[in-house]
Amino acid sequence: MSTDLHVRRRPSPQKALTGTLKWVLLGVGIVVALVPFVWMVTGSFRTEADLFGAPASLLPEQWSLHGYRGIWEELPFMRLVMNSFIFAGVTTALCLVFDSMFAYALARIKFRGSTLCFWLVIATLMVPFQVTLIPVFVELFHLGWLDTYHGLIIPRATSAFGIFMLRQFFISIPRELDEAARIDGAGHLRIYWQIILPLAKPALATLAVLHFMNLWNDLLWPLIVTSSTEMRTLPAALTLFGGQHVNDHAVLLAGATLSLLPLALAFFLAQRYFVAGVATTGLK
Amino acid sequence: MTATSTRSARAARPVPSTGRAGRSGHRPRRWRFQPAWLFAAPSLVILLGFIVYPIVQSFRYSLYNWRIGAETQEWVGLANYAELLGDERFWNALYVTVIFSVVSVVAQLILGFAAASALQRDTWLNRIVRSVFFFPTIVALAIIGIVWRFMLDPSIGLIGGVTELVGAEPIPWLQDTSLALPAVIAVSVWKNVGFTMIILLAGLKGVPEHLYEAARLDGARGWQLIRHVTLPSIRPTLLFATMIMTINSLQVFDLVYVMTNGGPLFATDTLVTMMFREGFENFNLGYASTIAWVLFAIIMALSAFQLRIFRYQDVD
């Protein structure tokens, strides 16, 4: 509880009690937060008979790899992993380049229409993605982009939020730096590439993590753009696979475990950026 | 650039980057190539092509009985909207969406606030616990949906197993029309509490310590401190978190689609799952666009409301 903030430590019995209660509750919270993941991982090693026989157990009766073999055989798993990496990776990279370019123009170049452009970004920031979904689907259909990588990637290769966030960041970079470069004869391209971008690394990293996470996890978009199993991303493929036939739960749990693995690893290595990224979505 | 920048203070120095050192200040209205457009072009094209144009199209579709690839589309005027107002599926979906949003936002605020204030100090232990609570936030809803669907399964799930241990019959949470929505809401809260905690933590850290000290001198204790110091001080953050979470939960799709697909008997059918079904399963693109526009209107109204609140905040 926030009451014991910076108060001199006077361990009264009442305080000890609230302290204990606090940690008991937090302990319950930790168990509730973690058990589903533990169950997912151990469940991916359990046989159907084991799952049905001992549903209250968290550990396999004996460790079986059939779930992992199954996901490999029943889905083109490597292809799905590759699709997810291509979709999330390439889209994130393009997003960073395009967003920062637009942000540079808005923050550093005076041009006719810049206010209009800025308002366009603010307006699109407020549009829920679902509202555009059907016309975008029709558009992709007419372009012949359905079920292709460019259809998956290009419409998502910029984000109003990213432009807005980077513009705010660029504005905070002192102008003296680019004025000095300008005297040395640098053009906009060089100022953008050699001065602004290197200084904006923390913001770019945060944005990269946020975009990659959202794209890697996205379900609705890949679900409507792709139609063949070969083009699906992990969440879409697992969802559809789970929707059809679940005669072996370990197979799906193995797929879920494997598709969580890259993000979980990234989270342990760069937790700071995840927290910053998620927190900025609430602070735009 | 010449036209506008001569008026700005910075342009006292010529801009060599454009390669035109000698400037022609007269002819101010003539269009000239501006490098800004090169920088803006990729994003601008995508924003216009895949957000602005589709928004307009979406409204157009809602006035037609739109079928994909058809030679001519049948104009129906506002008939889709009229049909929607008489569609009990729509009212059901709106009801489910609103219940989902209100209950999950309130629960997230309470639990997120409790977690944030319990873990406010930056000790190593608190940091670890914070990461544990935050972890579900980064996991795909598709995965969370699959895992929880299995966990809640009465024959193989852990929840059912534990219920049996206690000596009760396992409950078919997701197969029961009155239990499915509470179960989905609980999973959504479970996933998002960490997000709320992080946002509120930032707010809590901004509360000046002297406010607490002053209140303590006045004899405030425990709950009184929270009620009269903490909550008023983090009001902007609270309002903001509420708005963000409400807007996000009004658009709920992934979790419902994976866990129940709107069922059983439409008990968890939300506006977006209904739109998805109408648009991409029944291919009633016009009708689905109508649902999209109603959702859009609701969210825009909320955003406008939010802007107003923040105006008031500035005045305070």
C-alpha cells in the first residue's frame, strides 16, 4: 500500500500485518499471472490421455514430444514462422523509415501544406483500424494483392502514431545541430540520415519494439488478407487450426509455445523498450 | 520553400540544400518543387490510400447493398442503417460490447491501481513482480485465447481439474450462455492489468511527496491518503487510461474470436465479431460497413468527449 512510502521504518504489528497481507495478495497475483504460461508449456509435452486423466496436474506424467512433432507435420510450421518474421520484420523496418521521413518533413522543413499534413496524421490517429478493414479488403482484392506479402505489408507500412511520436521527438532535438550541418553544406537527406536519426535512436528502438510486437501478435489483419495456409502468420494459422479440429491439445499448445518464444526472449533481453513502447501508446 | 521561408526567422540565411542560393522572393504563389514532399510521400500515399480513402469508401458501402466484384452496385440509401436499428443481433452485439468494456475497464482500473500502488517503490523485488504482471500484455491474444480456452475446458482444463479437487463438478465456462461473457471478460482483464499498472505507475510517481506529508500532518491515514491525495493527483492519468482502455475494448475482436467465436448463441458476439461475420463470412459488405460506421461514430464521440475533458484539465 502506498501509505508506507518513505515513512520511517517503525515496525508496528499492524504495519507488519498489512505488509504480510500485501505480499500474500501479490503472491496470488503472481501465481495467477504465471500459471497459464506454465500450463501451456508443460501441456505441450502431455499426451491426451494424461490431460484427460489428470486435469488438475501442472506437470506431465511423462514428457512427450508428440505435440511438437504434430505441429511440424500438420502445419507448414517453418513457413509460418518465416511469414511471421517477414510480415512483422519488414513492416516494422518500412514503418520506421517512412514514419521518420514524414516526421522529419513535419518537424524540420517549412512547406506549404505542412499544417494540413499534420492534421491528417492526427485525424488518422483516431480512426479505428476495423472501420477501414472492409474497404481495404476490397481495395486489395481489386489490386490483386490478397494473399501476397506486399498485400500484408504495404498497407501497414506506416503508422500515424509513429509519425506523431517521432515528430514530437524530432522537435525536441536542438535546431543548432542541423543549422551547423547546413553551413557545412549538408542537404536535408544528410541532416535526416546523419544527424536526426542517430539522435533519435531511443525513440526509434521503442517504436520498433512496439510495432514488431503488435504486428507479430496481430490476428485480424493476416486473417483477412491471407487465404492460403502457406501465406498465414502464426497467430492466424494457429487460430484457424484450433478452430477446425482439436483432437490433440498438445499440438496447439506446442504451436502456441513456439510462437511465444521469440517475443518472450526479446522481452527478457529488452524489457525496458517493451514497457516504454506500451506506455507511450497510452501517452500519445 | 522560398515563398514561406522568407517570412520565417530562420531563413535569414540562404538554404544551400535546395541548390538555389539566389532566391526569387517575388512570385510567391508559384508552385515549386519542395523536398518536403519527397520525405512525406511514402507515408502520405499509404495514409491516403489505406486509411483516408477507405474511410470514405466505408461510408459509401454502407449506402449500398455492396457485393465484391459486381458490375453495378445496388444503391439502398439508409436502408442498411434502418435494418441495423431493427436487428436484434446488432442490439445484442452492442450490449455485449458495452458490458465487456465497462466491466473490464473498471476491473482493470481497480486491480491496476492496487498493483501500481503496491509496487510503487523501485526495489529489485518490486521490479521483478512488475515484469511478471506486465508479461501477459506482450503475448498475442490468439495465444492467450487458445491457452485459456483449453484451461477452461471442463474435461482437460486446469480450472476444471482444480474444481474437481475441491469436490465440485467442473463448469463448462465457455459453453454456458450466461458464463461465457464473464469468462472472456476475466481473461481480458488478466491480460491487460499489467498495461493499466504501467500507465498508473507513471502517474503515481508524479505525485509530489510533500502532498502526502502535508496530509499526514493533518492526520490522514491509509485509505484517506489514497482518497484525498493520490486519486485527485492522478486524475488526468486515470481519465486518460480510462479513455484508452475504453476505446480499445470497444474494438475487442481477437480474444472473442479465438475463445468463443461469438458463441454460445451469440452470448459473446461483439460489434467487431459481428462485423467480421457479416463482412468476411456472409459477404454483406454494405451491412458490415454500416456496423463499422456505427462503431466509428461511437468511438469518435468518445474521443471528442475525451478532448473536452482535457480542455477542462488545461483550464484547471
